[in-house]
Amino acid sequence: LPELPEVETVVRTVGPFLRGRRIESVEVYPPFLVCRDPDTLRQHAPGRTILEVRRNAKHILVELSGGWHLGIHLGMTGRLLAGGQTTPHTRVLFVLDRGLLLYDDPRMFGRVEAWEAEPLRRLGPDAMAVLEDEFVARMRARRKRMKSLLLDQAFVGGIGNIYADEILYWSGVHPRALSCRLSEKRARLVYGAMKRILGEAIDSGGSSVSDYVDATGQTGWFQIQHRVYRRTGEPCGTCGTPIRRILEGQRGTHYCPKCQRV
Ligand SMILES: [Zn+2]
């Protein structure tokens, strides 16, 4: 699934192409699962200029002239493509004054919506923007297992299954450790690992463990650096102990039983 680094990569690759472009028309294709209100999109997006393309957690926000916004979430298999040809999986097609913008999504868990105001969402602070003291204080004020806490988008926005496992590995914290029991020092290690791993993943263009590609169709390559995610049974790079897989919060969770403590 696209997580923060993948969405950031899409924003960075598609943003320069879109800024300043005018939307001429919008086609929305049935079934209307990705865009549940096609009339609003078709009525209000055309004629507007794209002012800015931003990311908040795993959401892409496209700021339009006149105070309108497009909200795009890639779901599991969504792709935002600048240029290119429509496919049987194209759900929304934006005809721009120069070129096309396609939203393709085979499984249709994504969303494309238009809002008059900036969408208010119950999102926690973005994982790349949250300040260390705030992150540490909020973590230690909660009583939740660390894997589940990192996946909780109301706690911090942008982290999914891959990066949660990697962050906990690099900070030496067991996925089932209780957040309220972590010392301040260990909580700061989690924060540092989060910023470093997400930053490195962004620099390398995001993961490509499933259908993810960036807006130009390039696959990312961060997966070759995963230390625990989908490495069950392989030796830990630090101590050699086989990586273990458990279910935590109904999600497959990979960790080193020796390096990661509760
Ligand atoms: Zn280890």
C-alpha cells in the first residue's frame, strides 16, 4: 500500500507538472466507487487553475483557484499519472490545458473528491511534520501497543504496515510494547527512526512492494533496504536471530525477537 513516502514521491513527481495548469474538463467513469460524487467534481473542477499540490499524511491535496480543493487518496492500488493513456482501470480523467491527468485504480479503494473548502479530517499530525516533544508526549500519554499506535492515523498520519515494522526495528522497540511504558529516551529513539526511515524512503522514491509506482510510472526501490518487513525467517542484520512474524492488531508484523524489547 502506498504510505507516506510513496504519496510524497507522487506529489513530488506530479506536482511540478500540475502547478499552473488549468482543468479544461473532467471525465468520471462508472462504477462511481472512487469518486462517489461525480457531479460535484464535473461541475466545479473545470475552469479552475491548479495552484498547489500538497501531501498531508497519505492524502494528496490539490489546491484549485477559487478556494476549491481536490482530495485524492490512493487506497491500495491507486495511481496518479501525468500524461499517458487511459486504461480499463482509469476512474477519473482530467483534461488539462496541456496534457492529461489520470487516476487509475484497479481495486477501487481510493478516493477522488472535490471540496469547496479545505477538507477537515480527523487526522493526527503528519509524521514528517510533527515535532519531537509533541510526538513523545502524546505517545507516552497513550496506552496502546506500539505497532497499533504507529498505524493509528489519528495519532500520527502517514505510516502503514511496512514503515511501522521498520521504524520499530531501528528503534529496538518490540511491536507489542505499551506506549505508556516506554521511557522518554526510547520514545525519542522511535521518533528519530521514524524521521530517518521515512526521509530515506522519500529520497529513494518510495517502496514498490505491490502495485505502487510514482506519477511517471517508475517503481521505487526502498524494498531492498527493508530489514524486517517480509523477511520472516531471514537472519537479523544486527544479531543473526531469525526475523519473526506475528499478528498484532490483525496486521502481519515482522520483528527481531532479540533486538526489539518490550
Ligand atoms: Zn536482531
